[in-house]
Amino acid sequence: MSKVRILTDRVANQIAAGEVIERPAAVVKELVENALDAGATRIEVEFRHGGRSLMRIEDNGHGMSRDDALLALERHATSKISEADDLNRLASFGFRGEALPSIASVSRFTMQTREAGADAGTEILVNGGKFVHVRDCGRAVGTRIEVAQLFNSVPARRKFLKTDQTEAAHIIAGVRLYALAFPRVAFTLIEDGRIIFRSPECAGLIDRVAEIFGKQLAEGLVPIETGEGDMKLRGLIGRPGTGRATRHEMITFINQRPVDSRALNYALIESYHESLPKGRYPLAFVFFEIDPAAVDVNVHPAKREVRFRSETAVRGFVIRSVLARLRELSDFGTRGAEITTTPASAPVVLAGVAPIPRLASVLPTIAERRVEITAPHVSLQPIAAAPQIQNPKPEIRNASSGWRWLGLAHGSYALFETVSGLVLLDRRAAHERIWFERLQEQFRDGAVSSQRLLLPVPLELDPVSSALLLARLEFLNGHGFEVVEFGRNFFRIEGVPAWMEPADAEPFVRELLGALRDGRLQDRDVDTAREQFARLAAAKAVRLGDSVGEGEMQLLVTQLFACRAPLTSPGGRPTHIEFSHGELARRFQK
């Protein structure tokens, strides 16, 4: 008996579905792209139970004849290409002809379609890859596809789906990407019979962004439009100083296709190197256009990634374009800011702001941040003295006895003389260790003190972040916060832990959700979640004062060595470094 055999079309399609159809959102993506390729100006998407039980995509595109509709369900049937060279001239989303047969092989698939001039439409029903019927039907010009009972024919795949709430969030986020890419197409999205959004044709991108991501975010964006050779960049970017803790609102399109491009992401981050603090990411909704022959969109099964023929040229163009726009904004900010011009060696002084060493390269950034002075993560005002840790453990280890404080270096490091030599203490790392263990103890005992806010902080999120927060509201509210849902994708922070400044509440929650999305924060069990939450909170609880006294530093050392693990911060950084007499002597030898 032969060991090698040809797979049946049904099995081959189910295997292909594993590459193309990861989750319900992938089905919606493929079918919305087909609708856009068909020239639709109205697209309606409906789904139930996170897409498991039903997904319906209906459009007013040009539709298909019966013969074309049947061919579309054959593997590798496509109207977009006929030979390999056509890949260099692609101007459409779909082109491989895998989506429809793959979807039909793992669901109960119904397609109704009619082209202009036809007396009747065509209805095709396929169940788990098997044709059930093909018949006439009445419908308007366009196509309607229903996908029911996804993965029923391959139950093992259903086990890997997340909760309905999470799967729904991915569908909503995906549809909104295409709504952003095509503001002149009217989109309607319906979940479990409720209209999530009905977005009519918009005049421009800024209106779509305001509808989808909220007016608060849209107000922090400015337009950009530039070109160089066959490359063009247009869209909206964040003002200097306006950033996020994650990349989830840094959205890029290549020839109107939403993709995750390392080249574009790197270029955007590099462009904001002097405009955002380290660890913050820019807001961006940018459309990059290039000759289709210079980009390969066929390097990923789901077409989420692309490859440029010359990534260096693309990065250089984007960096130059964004930097030029940011400098325009900075020049405007400089004219409106109060800056005292001083000799090159003197510090730059902004009204009401502590002196900052003069660096010509960061002058535009400083000027712009004068305008954005109210944003907590870019505040340039002096920070209040570090809060004192109350109720330290009574036992004090002998490791710190005999330390004599000498002074503060660069504001961050405390220098001590010891019997053995010198110790350099990292103030932030020490404070983080103390806060981390204190918060762990509070979380374990259920004794987290909190403070009600006089004015609640509004929090508007994208669908995925909203689903994450809803699933963890009980945990968050049990650890010092008071967050309440106030409409779809909209929340209010009405209380925060006592260790947190109210102004830090919104960015902290956003960073927490970003860590969950990126997998940096796991919540498999309560103990793990509490430990990681305490680690993140400890970093935010520390506020270092500009000046300290000997008493405060001695108290810090006492509290540090009362901890269980005083040698490192929660993140693993050393809290202090010791230089022995011998090492100091060696350093000064010839």
C-alpha cells in the first residue's frame, strides 16, 4: 500500500483554514476585505456569541453570477491574479483564493449574491465543506455571507477560542481598522442584536478617529501629509509629549491595508525619540503608500505582515517626514513658550519649571512640553518629597549598621561610607523594593487603603482593552481602585489606592491593560496576578524628591534592610553596590 497519497479537497481546506482562520475575527477580516474589493460603499457586520454561533457580512458591492459564486468556493480560485508577476501589481486585499473555501470547510456557510442586470440572485449552502444546495434567491445587488457554527466540524479548534467577550473585542477592533482605512464607506456593526456603531460616510480621517477612539484621543492628533519619489505618507500623528504605554494606538496602513510593519513601527518610534519619555509610544494613524512592486504582501498566511524591497529607504523617508512635522509643531510651541536665552553652558529655564541642562537637540521637545505641562507623564514640575513608609518591620538587619551618609549624586544615588569601604545606593530601586513588599502584604491581608476622587477620571478604551478591563474589574476594585462601567467602552475611575496620585490613575490603568495585552502581566491565578500587580504598582508609587536629608536617607536604608529581599528591586536591579577598600586601592594603582 502506498505511503504517499493526495489529500481530499475537504481535508486540504480544513488544514488551510488553520493557517488563515485563527479565530472568528479572521473570518470577518477576510469577508470585509472581499466586500471592499467588490467596490462596496455600505458594509454591515453582525455577529453573535463572539462569532462562534453566527457571523454575517452584507455589502452593496457588484456581486457575482452563479458560475463565479461556485468558482469562488474552489481552492485557489481568484479574479485578482493569473500569473506570478501579477503579485507585483496587486491593488486588492484578497488574491490567493483560499479564504472562502477554508471558511466553508469549518462552518455552516451560506452565500447569497447577485450582480447587476441579473434577474435573480444565487444562494449556496455548504456545511463542513460539503455542498448542500445551490438555488435562486431574491436579493439586492451585492453579497451576503453567513458563517454559523464555526469550527463545529473540527471541535479541537473550538477549544482554543477565548471567551465570547474577548473574541467579540477582536472582531470589533478589526472592523474598526477597516472603517479607519475607508472613511468614505459606511460601516454598521451589530453584536448580539445591539448596534455597536453605525458610522456613515465621513468627510475625513479625523472624524472617523473621533467616532472610533473618542474625541479625547482625536484632540491630541495633528495631520501629516508628505511625499518623496514614489513614497507618500499621510494621516494623523500625536503631538510631542502625547504618548501611550503600549503600541496599540500606533496603527499603520500600507496601500490602505492594515498591517503590522516593523519598519514603519521602528521609524515612528525613532522619530519621537526626543519628543516622548523612554517607554512611551506615539499615537499614530498613518497611511504609507508605495509602488505595489516595492512591497511583498504575501509573506504571512493572514497577510498581517509585509516586506519592503528597501526597508532602509522606507524607514529613512518616514523618519524624515515625521521629524519635519514635529519640528514644525515645536517651532510653533517655542514661539508661544517663555524661554530665557542663556549662554551655551547655562541651563535652559522655562517659566515655573526647574532648570534643565541645555541640550540643543531637545530644545523643541522642551518647548512643546511647556504647552503639555498638565499631562502627568510629561510633567516637568518638581516632584513632591518621597512618601515615608509607615510601620516598618521591627527587626533591622546588621548589614546597614555603621553606614554614614556622605551625600547625593545626580539626584538618584546616595553615597555612604562604611567600615568596609563605600556603598552607592540606588534610591529608586530601594523605594521600589520597600513599596513592593508593603503592597504585597496589603494585598495578602485585604487591607488596601483607597481614596475617593472628588472628580471622577473618564476613561475611554478601544474594544479589546475594554473587554480586558471588564473581565478584571472585580480584581482591580479589590486592590484599591474603584472603576465603574459608564457606557460601552467607557469607564469612570471614582477611587484610587492611597499610594497613587489621582493624575496617575488613567495612565496606570492603560499601562496595566497594555501589559495584559502584551503578555507581560499574567493572571493565571490570584497570587501570580497580585505579585505582578504589586510589581507594576511599586514602580508607579515611587516619587523621588529633588533634595533629601541625612535622616530621610538613614530611614530609607533601615526600611530597605527590613525587607525580605533587600539586595534587588522587584525588577531584579541591584539596590546598592559596594566598593571595598581593596577595590578602591586597586583603582588608584599605577
